[in-house]
Amino acid sequence: MKTQSILIQYFKVAARCFANLLSVRAGLYVKQTDLPKQ
């Protein structure tokens, strides 16, 4: 039981980190595409 709760905790943290990474990546991509072409 204890290992399962630890796994769930780890999964939540990993999911949050992954979502954070994705949002940062998307933000950078949008910034790049928003820049006027030179």
C-alpha cells in the first residue's frame, strides 16, 4: 500500500513537471513565431 501511494505521489510530480515543460516550450514557440520576420 505504501509503495502505491509513493508511486502516485511521484506520478503527480512528474506530470506537473511535464505540463510545466510543455507550457514553457509552447511559450517559447509562440514567442519565436510572433517575432517579425527579418
